[in-house]
Amino acid sequence: MSRSEPTPSPRRQELLEAAYAYALRSGLGELSLRPLAEEIHSSPRVLLYLFGSKDGLISALLARARADELAHMQQVAESRDGAEGLRPIALELWRWLSDEAHQGLLTLWVESYARSLIEPDGPWAGFARDTVSDWLALLASGQPAAIRDTEAALTQRTLVLAVLRGAMLDLLATGETARTTAAVHHQLAALG
């Protein structure tokens, strides 16, 4: 096994979960191995062995965050009770996004998205692009199959995504749930 490949082990998974909980509280931008290792009852040496490098650890944490996001998004898709259309799935997605319980994940997502744009070749590579694809796919699942692949349907999904993400950023910055929710509902009302 090369040093760049992660070492699969229960200990690696345990430390990944602990590091993920730490990242949800503290972010990844200023991640330093020594404080992280101390917090999760490990050592920098063990982390480097299990993840190959600090970038390897960040990559594993981003993959873990994306898996968490995708699992939540799948729950959103399944919670529509058969409701058809883009509006019901967008409203359900907003309900999830505006739930204070998800603030840590969303803050980590915003940080990772921005870093992916600033540092496109590091461990953040592709994170922003991949999450756009993930969210557009979720929104597409709410559109009738007959129109899903049309340019108009893609444009509509892109607009809804822009509204949701803009409102999410505003909500994270201000904590003003009522105002941002009213704006989202107003914009989504146009979808019929």
C-alpha cells in the first residue's frame, strides 16, 4: 500500500468520526493537527499515518461531510410523500436547510465550497462543482421525467438552487429565519 492511500481500519474510522465532529464545531480553515489530535485523543503522528497527510485528512473529512449532506438530501427526497414538482422538493429542502440543527454542517459546507474555489488543486478540489451537481440532481428528482432534461427545466433548477443557497448564506449570517423563509416562500410561489 502506498503512503498516499488511506489505511483502512476501525481506528481510522473512529478518528475520522471524531475529527468530523470537531470540524463541525471548529471548521477546517485553520485546522492544525496538534490541537485536533489532542481534542480527539490521538496524536499528529497517528493521524498522519492513518490519513497519509494533513491534506489526506482534509480530503477524508470533506468526503465525510459530503456523505452526510447526501444522506440528508436523500431523506429530503424521500420525505415528499409522492408530491410532484419542483416547489415541494424545494420547500422541503429549505425546511431542512433552515433547521438550526444543521448549522454546523452548513457552515462547514460554506467554508469548504469557498475553499474549493480559492484552492482548486488541493484537498478541496472539485468540492464546489460536485455539490452543485448533487443539489441539481436532487431538484431534478422533483421535476416530471418528460421535461427533466430540457434547458428550461435546468434553468428552473438553477434558479431555485440560487434562491436556496442565497437564503442559506443570509440565514447563516444573520440567524433571521422568519425573514429568509418568507423570501424563499415568495420566490418559490412563482413555481406554482
